[in-house]
Amino acid sequence: MRTYLIAASIAALAVGSAAQAETVCKQDNTGRTVATVFGAGIGAILGNVIDGGHNRAAGTILGGVAGGVAGNQLAKGDAKCNQAYGYYDEGGRWHANRISASEARGYYDRDNRWVEGQPRGYYDSNNRWVAFDGSSEAGYSDRDGRWVPVGVSGYYAANDMWVDASAPGYYDSRGQWVAGPASGRYDANGRWIAERGSGTPRGSWTAYSQPGYYDGNGRWVRGEVTGYYDGRGRWVSSGGVGRQGGVALNSRDTRVREERIAARIERMRTNGQLSSSEARRARAELVSIRRDESRMRYSGGRFTANEENVIHQRLDNLGAMIRAERDDYDGRPG
């Protein structure tokens, strides 16, 4: 009698754990796989208990088969598993399911709660949910049919491979929108500069200031802005400072400052305010700053406030050096 009570207790634990795994059921076949493996393991234990050790091998095999079948049946209970765009894990990273748009109904947030509809926002560096403008296209489908929210730093695709994606696409040199996950930035003239991601999964995403944006006609509008492109390549302002349309007058974004300093160096060299050697030193220091910043951004998955302050200080020093070189008249004729 005691043997059967133990078996019943283990079975109850198996049902509870498998059901819990299925309730999470975050990605394609995850709930099914977890429930099957767990069920098979518990079934093997049950086989040994029920058999009483007389034929342990046979009891284990029979119990494992029975447990696997039971686990798989438990994993079929939640129809939402077949309706999920994907899920956010505990770190705010997106896991994309391969699912057709006609079948998808919602997704699981990072607290394992079901949310109807497409993900329309992102988790910021403070782990807070930031909702997107309701009028924008909040995501796009990649080449394999996986839904990817606009506001993610990347996503897990097939075989749990991480795909870096700072944007849902980019505008090429002809002003044509090229859809698909992209990692990079625009220079002051609207040229897309692809940047190789680190491959390190990152949870938070930030709408960085940009040196301009492409309007609805594919034309580059120069001027510092803050916002993002939606899934169709439409610019969505996130409320920049100083000008209508989200154009910032005094952006403290490091990348915008770097673009501005780079343009100033070339302008001052052209008009003779810097000598060739002075311009070369300034360019080398800017390259060093950008390289160190890139390393900071991809180390640990985020660009911390202290790291940002270090870069700003170096940019301040570079700006002071350029002003000093300008005032020494070395680059001027005569």
C-alpha cells in the first residue's frame, strides 16, 4: 500500500510540473518537449516503484513510455501555444516563433502572461515596458516568417541563434527601404553604415538620436532627431527636444556628437583652420573613442551611464583640443 501511495504522490507532482511547463509554453514545441521529457523521467521512477524492483529494466521502460505519453497529452492542453508570435524571456529578450500572420493571436510577456495582439513596445534599460505609438507598424516578419517587434535589440531565431537587430531595415543609397533585421547607423549624409553585432543577447533597446531621417518619400532630412523606423520604414518621432518633428538642438547622444565632431574636423581642415597633421591627430582620437564606445556597448549587453560619461568626457577633451589647434594658426597660410 505504501508503494502505491508513493507512486500516486510522484504522479501528482508530474502532472503539476508538466502542466506548469505547458502553461508557459513559450516557443514552438517547448511545452511539448519539456512535458515529454519530464513525463518520461517520472514514468521511469513510477515503473520501478510499481514493479517493486522484481524486473527493474522492464518496469523502467514501461513507466518511461507511459510517462512520455502522459506528458505529451498534458502538453496539448493550451491552444495558445499554436497562436503565439513568441515570447519575452526574463531578460527582456525576444524569442520569435515561426507562425503565419493568420494564425498568430498574441504573445507571452516576460512574466509568462498571455497578451492579445502583436507586441507593441519594448523593455528599456530599466526593465520598464515602453509602449509604441498606436499608429505605427510595430513589427515585421523576417525571411523565415518569424514576427519581430520593432523595439528589440535582436531576437532568438532557429536553433536558439541570436540575431542582432538595431532596426527593422534601412534606407539604401537610392532612398529605397530594405526590410529585414539590420544593425548599424546613418551618417550625417544619410548613408547607412552597417555595424557587425557582437552576437551577445541583449534585452534592452533605446531610441537613439540620429543625425537625420528619411521621410515618407525616401528623402534624407538632415538634423538631429530622436525616434525610430516602424516595420514599413516610416519615421516615428519619439519627441526630441527643440524643433518640430523631433529634431533635437542639443542632443547628448554620443553617436550624434561623434558625427558632428567628424564633420567639424573635415570642415576646419578644408578651410585651413587645421593643418594636415592636426586633422590627422583629431581623426585618430575620434576613431579611438568610437572603437572604445563600440566595445563598451557590446560588453555586458548594455551601455551604462558611467561608460557614457567617460565617452562624453573624451569627446569634450577632443573638442577642446580642436579649438586649441584652431587658435594656434598653424594651418593657415602666411
